[in-house]
Amino acid sequence: MNLSNLLADRAREYGSKPFLLFERQPMTATAQTKAQTPFQQSLTFRELDDRVNQACHFLDRLGLSRGDVFNLHLPNCPSFIILWFAAARLGAVMMPTNVLSAATELSYLLEHSNSKLAFTTAEYLDTLRQCQQEVDGLNKLILCDPYTDSPDKYSFEAKLQQQQCTPWDCPVADTEMAAIMYTSGTTSRPKGVMVSHANYIVAGRTVANAIELHDQDRHLVVLPLFHGNAQYYSTMSALLTGASVALMDRFSASQYFDKCIEYQCSVASLFAAPMRMILAQAENPAHRHNPLRIVIYAQNITEQQRQGWHRRFEAPLCQIWGMTETMGPPLMNPLHGERRNWTVGKASGDYEVTLVDESCNKVKQGQVGEIIVKGAPGKTIMSGYYNNPQASAETIRDSWLYTGDNAIEDEQGYFRFVDRKKDMIKRSGENVSAGEVENVILQHAAVFECAVIGLPDEIKDEAIVAMVVLKPEHSIESQELIDYCADRLASFRVPQQIVFAQTLPKTSVGKIQKHLIRQDLLALK
């Protein structure tokens, strides 16, 4: 089974049943702008299958062929899903990117992935034009206008309507690559996770089985489609079971439960940061009457926040743990039985999970160890990192995926997340490599050395704080350095605070001791 056959099968089985309900939520007008009008669109299973066939014909005319990579630099919209499955049916590979990425970040991804085409909206077109000047092989930019019933005649939507919808036939093996999902690592460069057709199906099936998803369920999707979460857990599980998806163009804390009730969504997936933002809204008794039967979420929230969630919304929570590399979530709290949401649950699906020490020996129950996940590369776990055999070999050893995350297992088999072995920062659900931020700061002429640390943030998981040592006889204001980063990094990677120091604590071999810096910064709060 590949993605193309899966979609065709569901189109035959469910036909005119709605699969995708999309809404661009209106934004509040300012003195300079007009209020945005709501835009809604729906696609049945059959209509989606037809659009995917049309997109295949269009991509073929653009010269895209089997094995070619193209970029989706798009916000949440139907065009994203159409092009995702068109790539799969064509035997091509989609490479989605965060629309907040700066041109320098995006250029690396486009170059490294060998992307030939890029799809974007007018809002982000200038960024891609900057990239096109730097990236060899990026031949064409295609404009999408997904928020109107009358698209520009040169846009992707208009071109799509001109194509025939006859089935496109290109037999694709389930182990062939369908996507490259870049994820920040411990080094200064992101790594591209190779996602196969089988990976997508295993991820969706793991979630669907765990939460007993059925064809009357509807996912509320507010997380970005360029993330594995919205692709793996929500879209794929819905497609596999004949369920439907209510896709919002963006996350809105104030409208979250209003949209949940309006679209009658029974399941949802969230991160801790948006959950805290929802809890920060004024209480509305009507939100208690929502149809959610389960909300899976990643990253821990406090016991007080969990209690507040249940009191206000009565929407059952289920904490999970997974990575882009693991496809499905290897650890989940059970749907039935004891749900310990202060843990990330037990091993789920076909995954085997254990904890090891620095010597790769299994640790005893109650001891901290690195989470490693056993699976079949290219099926239950990633096959590796794109064009990075060294990182692939370091991460996957004898079918065990070494995650870099530390946890403790209790006597009942529940895992409690402890910390990240990797030097990573969580910012509003996004993985931020401290090394990426440090490399930008170090490029400033006034900076001698720096260390970037994540500190607890009540709303957005962690705040990014940089401790900076300036070169002799140089001076700079903290805001100037923050602005310097903002010009070169996506907004979620920009430090919120700069702290100047005379020196940084180091080991005898010159390694910066970040744990001591973290202690000092916490003491200053």
C-alpha cells in the first residue's frame, strides 16, 4: 500500500463523504488594514482524489518526474494536501518548510534537498525570490492563492482547473521516499528525515488504532501542516479510517473551542504551548459543551494546568511522545485503563522502547536513560537522514533509533520524560537548535563567544536566552543584537533576552559548561 493507492481506495469507498473542511479564520483589522473575510472550502474524498490527479498532470507539464524534490512553502491550506498526495502519486518527493523561515535558513534547505520547484503564496514570495538567487537548480516558483473562489489566472489553483482529472498511474513501492522533513538537530544544520509511503501509513495507523478512530470522527487541525504532527497523527489517521479533517489556516487560542464546536470535531492534537495559550483565555461556559472525546498532546503541562483543562473543557487528555524520526508516537497513554498524563505513557503499536546509558546498556527501572526505539527503517522508523550517511549511522544502530531524549520507566511500564540529551530548545512547539542561533550571533563583528540556553516560559515552553561575551573594545546594545538575529532567523528562533558576561564557564578542555550558565540565568530571574 502506498499513499496514492490509499487515497484512491478511500475515494472509491467514501466517495461524496467530506474529507477536508478548510477555513481561513478572519483576523482583526487594524487602522492600516481591512478586516479579513472568512474563507471556507470543502473537499470530498472523491474530489480530493480528482484534484490530486489534476495536480499530477500539472506537475508533469512542469517537468517534475519520479524522484524529483519540490518545496511546499505554504501555510495550512487545501493546496498543501493536494500537492502532498500529488507528489506521492507522481513518485516525486515533497519537502515542506516553515513559512516563518528566513531566506538564509530556507536557502540551505532548498539547496540541500535539491528542490527543483517551490510553491508559495504572495505573502512569502519575496523570501523565495531571494532564495532563488542563491540556490542552484531551483528553476521555478509557483504562486498559490488558496483563499479565493476566483484565483489569479496564473496561480496554481487556476492552472489546476485546466487539467484533466484522469487517473495518474505510477506504481510506487511502499518503501520509496515520499517526503523530506527537516528537523533541527544538535549541530548548526538541520537534518532531513526521509519519510517513505510506508512510514506515513504506519504513523497514521498507530494513532488511529490507539485512539480507536472511526469514520464518524473529525480531527481539528490547527498545527502547521509542515510539521510531522499534523501530517502523521491527524491527516493520515483520518485518511486511513475514513474520518474527516477540519483544517484551520492557523492556530487561534481565542477561537479554538468555538471552531471545535462549529465543526463538531471529536479528536484533536496539540502541543503544551498552545494549550497554555488556550487556558490563558477568558473562561466561557459554552466551551464545556464541546464534542471532543480525546485530545492527544505532546510536551508536559503542569498538574494545575491539566486540572484547569478538565474543569473548563471536559475534553479528555492523552499525553504522548514521538519524533519526526519515529513517525508514529512510540509512547502513548492508553485510551482505556489508567491514563497517567504526568508521563508520556507506554510503548504503543508495533514499537519496542527501552532506556540505555552512555555505554548503550539497558538501565534499571527508576533510572534515567536515553530513549531508544526499535523498528524497521523505512517502515516503522525513518530510513535515515537525506544526504547525511554519518548522522544516519549515528542515529540508527542495529534497527534501534537513538533519540537523544532521556526518560525514566516506572514499574508499570509508564515512561516519564526527563530532559533532552540533545542541545535543543522547545519554543511554542518548534524545535530550535541552540547551535543554529549561536552561529548567527557569532557572525556579529562585536561578538567573541556566546552560549544559547532555553529557560522555562509559562506560555511558550522555553525562552531563548543568549549569554554573550563581546570582543575587547567593542560595545553593542542587547536590542541591537536581537534585531540582528531577527534579520537572519525565523521569529521563533530569535533570542528573547541577551545577557552580557565577561567570560563563559568552561571545562579544562575548553568546553562551555551550559549547565552552569543555566543555573546563573535562573538565579537572575
